[in-house]
Amino acid sequence: MWTRHGVWLAGGVLALAALGAVRAQVEKGGNVEKAGQVEKAAAGAEPSEDKVPAANDPDKFAWDLFLEICRPAGAGTRDVRWEMWAEEDNIFADPNTEPRWPGQKPQRQLRPSRQHELRKLQMPNLKALPDLPGDRAPGGEEVRINRHAFDYVVKNGLWYQQGVIKTAQAPTGIKFPTDSLAIKALWKVITPAEKPRYHWDEYTDPKAKKPVTVGLIALHVTSKVLPNWHWATFEQEDNPAFADEIGAHDSYGMIPAVVRPNAEPNKGYKTALKPVLLERMKKDGLSPEWTHYRLKGAQIDFTDSTGRPTILGNSITEAGFVATSSCVTCHARASAMLGGGNPPQWTTLSVFRPDGQSDNGPVNPNWFWAPGSPTPKFYQVDFLWELGFRPKYRTAK
């Protein structure tokens, strides 16, 4: 069942949700001063529905972000803006060496879906685990962050374990700036005939060393414009399970706005984009391939106004647990703790419940605190699982 999103606001983030601030989020690395000017201009405005689309119109805000980050990265290239961002394999490659912002498009590094790899490890006896297109090399997954988020990682030493814990223990904890963005993209091998319907790239798998064409099939886009982040997930329209189990909802850009799940799985769905969105894509210079992508939904809170858990999951990245998936609840569990040992033991909360499904609804304080203890069992890492799984122990002084 599709559950609509509750609305939760904090006064300090109202102005930053304006479209001007969206562009400031995306354009960091090109003009820091411009980003600051946009934020100052927006901060003087009275809060109104037009100024807070991330909360009052999360579906439209999702498309605002999509249109900005999927613009061409430059003349004469098929690469788009988010493909210029830092890739997590490079950020966390060496705990003893400070990562550097890429001066050009980072080499694409695809791997099997981490969620599904962890699910297999945590539930080895779980049956009927789905076989994703990206689980079979040379397709796969990648995670990238924009310059605002990258600079925060570097400034606070979040690319190694001791830096994560030190920042988490500080009075403010780990708190990414409001212009931070992160994406997770999943790709599969496609044929030449399929290219017009996909954002595609020529990719050479490091093991096979044979170039293939991969097409983008799923894209998560996450923005820190709200304290608990704004979550949106997009799918290529031909994904057969697009709206299975939980349906799809896009009040801004899709016809129909509400898609009910089919009675049988993997039968596909017929949808279209509204003229207003198609016109915006054309005006903003997006390639025609992007007209074949759909917003499955956006999420901004743990529950709706009646207390029901909000559910959001992608048919690709959350295959097998989409019915219980909640981006915001799952990522609220993103955590870390450095214990004893030599080197000290690094632990996190589990991603999944014992039954292989996802937690959803409100955060349980018992995840982080033992009754009566002033010391947490785990530190939250501001909703980014990358800070729980990727940092290594630093040995350099």
C-alpha cells in the first residue's frame, strides 16, 4: 500500500528549499560565492508555500533536483552533472591520504548492490533473494556526493574511522550542510537498440576488461535541504516491477499521478510525463533519453499525519523488501562505533530486520541507547550509510 508523506519542518531550512538554493546545491565547485549569495537572498524572504517545495511539494522538488543534476556537464559531452561528482570508492580508498575532488569525470566504478550483498550476508538462509541485473557483472551500482558534501567529509576527517567517531562525539555531531546532495545509481547492460531509451555509457569492467554499453535503470537522489533529508527515487520506465507491491506516486510530473500495483508482478506499467515537465526538460537542455525516467515517489518524514509509516522503495535497489522499505528510516539507522581491539573493532547497526525486511516508521531509541546509559551504543552518521561501511582505520600519525 502506498502511504503518503507527512510534513515536518524546521524554520532554519525554509528558505533553502527555493529553486535558487537547489541550483546552489548543484553548482558548488564552480562558484562558492554564488551559492552564498543565493542562500542570503532566499533567507530574507518570508516563508511561504512557494519557498518550501521540499516539504510542501516534495514531488515537484524531486523533479527540480533531477532537472538540475541531469543537465549536460558541458558542451559536446553526454555526461551529466552528477557524473562529475566524487565517487565513494575514491573518497574512502586510503584512510591515510586525504581524498581530492576530481578535476574531471571520475572513472566509473560499478559493483554489486551493497544492500543485496549485506542482505545475503545477514540472512544466509533467506530464500528467494532476487537476482538484480546489476548483480551480474559488468552492470552494478555507484554512489556519488556533490562538492558541498565532499568538502564536509574532508574538513571533518570522515573518510577514516577515527575521524567519523571524533566528529560524531562533538557537541553538534555529524551534520552535513544543507546544500549536500548524494546519488545512488544502478546500471545494467543494454543493447545498441535500447540506447535511445536510457542514459547510457560505455563501461569496461576491470575484471572482464571488455567494453559494454550500460544503461541507467535506477537513481536515488538525496538532499539535506531538510534535517532528515529529502528522499526521491527514479526508475527507467521499462522496469517491469516499477510500481509492484507499493504503487507509485508523482503529483507533479507523471500521468497518472497515482499508479496502483498490478495484480501480477513484473508485468510493466504504462505511464507518461506531463507536458509541463517535458517542456522544462527541453528548456533546461536535458537529452531526450531522460523523458523515459519516472519518479516513483518522494519521502520527507517517518510517518504520515495519522502515524502510519511512510513507505518508499525502488523496484531495483529494494527488490525483495520494497513492501517494507523506508528510505528515511533505514538511513536513520546509519551508524558507527569504534570499540576495543588492535585495531579497534568497527561496528554498525544492521541494515535489515532478522526476517530480511526493512525497518520503517519512527526511529527506536533503543537502537542507539541502552536504558539508563549516558553513552550511546552507536553514533548516528547523519543518514549516510557510506560513513558506516566505507571508512577504514587510519594508521598514519
